[in-house]
Amino acid sequence: MKFLLLFISIFLFLINPLYAVENCKETKDIGGKFYWYNSAVHGTSISSEDNEKRIWYINTDPAVCYKSLQAQINNPALIYSGYVMALKNLGDENSANNLIIIKKLTGITFNDSGQFNRWFDKNSANFFWSFEKNRIVVLENGFRCNQINPAGGKLYWFNYFLGSVKDMDTSPDKRLWSSVGDDTTCFISLLIEINNRQIIEESYQLALNYIGTLNDEMEKQIINRFKKINVNKLIETGY
């Protein structure tokens, strides 16, 4: 009978993630960076979550739970910094398991930690977490976003029509971008807004009105580029 009860308890734990919440001896607030670090290095499981927060625990220590804000967990800058911290620590030990995790994060097979560390030292300044590729990639100019702000489709298209959008990454539902000449402040826009015909039309009109106020000789490049844009095609096909 005791063995039966033990089996039932283990079974309930495996099929019901909320079981772990009841067994958390303590819950600590922690940032999104450390969520992604622990997810990579130790593995994590979700106990519960809602639109604002996620309660989770490290698989090797389910007695201690952590609470992280969803806004931080979904912040590409924190995903990036968490995974970079994980890579740096994983390179400290030459183990087969660490090399497997490193391959998962980078898409690259390394023979040993020495080879990986040489690659890391050479390229880490230009790392970027791509949610399109779901791994660390090496950018020519690196990841320079000091902050990432939500932006509507109208702001995206207004900047696009003025020639001031630099697309950085695209996932199935959102796009990360920055303004040309300022890649330290980045923006995330939902594709459902970027591909909205009404938003494209309204943004085009806003840009047209703005360009109508330009009379400086230095603004001719903006005006000339704007004239070449086939806005009707954008409205029909999106971007």
C-alpha cells in the first residue's frame, strides 16, 4: 500500500506542474536574465503563470521557486544577456554535456571547451540572440540595444517611409528593429500591425505630410527615396 501511494504521488507530480507550487519552500523574485541563464545551464520547469508573471523552479532544486515578470522573460535583450552569461560559464568546464548545451545555443559543434572559448573570445562582442533562428548568432556590428521599447505599426511605417528603419530580426509574430543611425534604442512591433493595410495607409499619409514641410537641401535624399516607394504594393502585399 505504501508503494502504491508513493507511485501515485510521483505520478501526480509528473503530470501536474502545479504540484510543485505546493512544495516550494520559498519563492524569490528574480529577473528575466537569470531565468534564461538557468533554463540553458540547469533546465527549468514552470509551476504556474499568468499574463504578468511566471513562477518556475530549477529542475535540480524544485524546493525553491522563482517569480519573474513575463515582460522580462520575453525581452530579447534579457534573453541575449542570460544566454551569453550561460555560454561564458559553460566554457569553464570541458564536459560533453556542456558542449551539447553550447551547440544548442549556438548551432555550432565544438570539439572541446578550449576551441569554444577561443571562438567566444573572438566573437562575443558581436553576439545577438535571434528569436528567428532561436539561437545566438554573430552580427557584424554586434547587439547594441540598450533598451527595447514596444512600438506600434504606425511608428514602424512612418520611419520606414523616411528611410529610417533597420530591421534586425523577425519571428512569426513580431519584428525587432532600430532607427538608422541609432542602434542603441530598439523597438518591437507586432507583425499583425505591420501588415495592417489601414496602418500602412495612415503612416504613408503622415510621412507625406511631414515630407511636405521639408525644404532643406539635406532632406532631398529622404524626398527622393520616398517618391520611389510603391505604397500600393505595400498595402496589397504587406512587408
